[in-house]
Amino acid sequence: MKKSGITLVELLVVIAIMAVLMGLLLPAVQMAREAARRTQCQNNLRQMGLALLNYESARQHFPAGWVVRRSDVLDPDREQPGYAWSHTILPNLELATQFDQFDRNLPVNHVVHHPLIKNFHSVFACPSDVGPNSAIPADILDGHGISKRGSESLHDPPPAPLPEIGKSNYLGVFGTIEIRPAVIESDGMFFRNSRVRIAQVTDGTSNTLFVGERTSDLGISTWSGVMLEVPEPIARILGTCDHPPSPTPHHFEDFGSRHPGGANFLMVDGATRFISSEIGPETYLALATRSGKEVVKEE
């Protein structure tokens, strides 16, 4: 009687075929997962767009990039309370309970707020951005991954232990100007005590960047507000478009993502667009201004 079974050669052939099939299947699965994460990221931005447009409809202006007592001086005592645009729209994102727990007469990073500002809200997080959902913003990295001390901190060293802050991957568009505390007004949609009206977006709401993505690779950004004792305090809530998305090397204040080839952005009209890393510099700068009168070339 013949014994049933397979030879060693046949077994090796089967294993080789399975390995080839797995090699073909895994990239397809990874691409499908990334496509789902990119879609969820765009949905997060759409929710923010609806919240911002509802805010503007009710108050006739968009929220300030961050709120301070005076816009014409650079003084830590007057640069408070520091609440960011993203904090301001919490009630429009169905997070009113979180919003109401803050005493907005106190600075955003007041000790009584520490349990609140470390909270993580999924609407502010890109699913492709892996890593901790909160961190202490004690340092940032330069474009080569080397730790550096931010030059925009008003306190060195910090006057008190720094609080842990909840992550956000979505930053308001400051415009084309380098982010510095001395800049009172920028050419983008968000800046210090800004109250931009939709009628002031003369470049067109579909041609103006509103909110964009940033990874946590070089440091954590946040939804809560400006804390002047940390490195790059304003760049934690706003980004600038002086470099294309995901440049190499990557600067902390730039936009960028872990999506291959670019980053998602929200336009002022509430639509989302994926901006390629290969976008022309002139086009990207034109999209970043609200009333620059530039001609935006489709790419």
C-alpha cells in the first residue's frame, strides 16, 4: 500500500507560494489601513470646519488664534490667559462640558487647569500619528531629530514644573510669516487676538488654508493654548507655510503628516484638501494668505 503525504520539496514549494502571497497581500492591507486613517483624519478636519463656521455665524468672526489681555506688548503678565482657537470651539465640537470646567479668567496653564489640559480628545488627533496622547512640552527637536531649546520661550528655565498637555495634530494657519511672539498680526487666518470675518477672506474661502496637520515627530502640539514658559509656545497651536508640507529637514512650526506624500488641510469653506509635498512654493504661500490677492495655480 502507498502511504499518502507530501514530499519535502512539495512542502517547500507551498511555503514559498504562501510567502509570495503574503508579500503581495501585506502592502495592500497596509495601504487600505492608511487610506482609512487618512479618511478619518479628513473627517476630523471637517468637524472642525463645521465648528469654526458655526462659531463665525453666531459671532460674525472666527475665534482668535490665542487670547491675550493686550496685543501690543510682549509681557508674560499681559500675555494671558492664552486660550487657543481650538479650545474656544470646544462647545461647537460637543465638548461643552470640558470647556465649562475652565476658568477663563485664569491662564490656560494655571495649576487648577492641569488635569484639564492633559486630556486627549480624538477629534484633535490624526490616526496615523502614533505615540503618546499627552506629554510634557519641555523640549522640541530640530529637523535632524536633535534636541534643542526653543528660542521663543520667555522663561529660561521655566518658573515652575511644566504641565502635561493633551496632543493635537491640527494647527491653525498663521500664514506665511515666521511665528514669533513679537508678530502682532499675520497674513493667515489665526494670530494673536485675531477676529477675522469671513468677508475679510478676499482670496476666496475655497482658496485659503484654515487648519493643517502636524506630526508629533519633533515635539507635541496641543489644543489648549499658549504657555509662554515652554519652548516654541505659539507654534504649539499654530503653524506657518514658509516651507511645503513635510519638508526635509522638518521644522517644528511646519505642517506635515505621516500620510505619504503630503498632509491634509481644512479650507475656510469647510472642504478638505490633501496638499502634496511637491506643491510649488508660490502656490502654497498663496493658499496660506487670506487677502494676498495672489492667483492660485492648480497643481
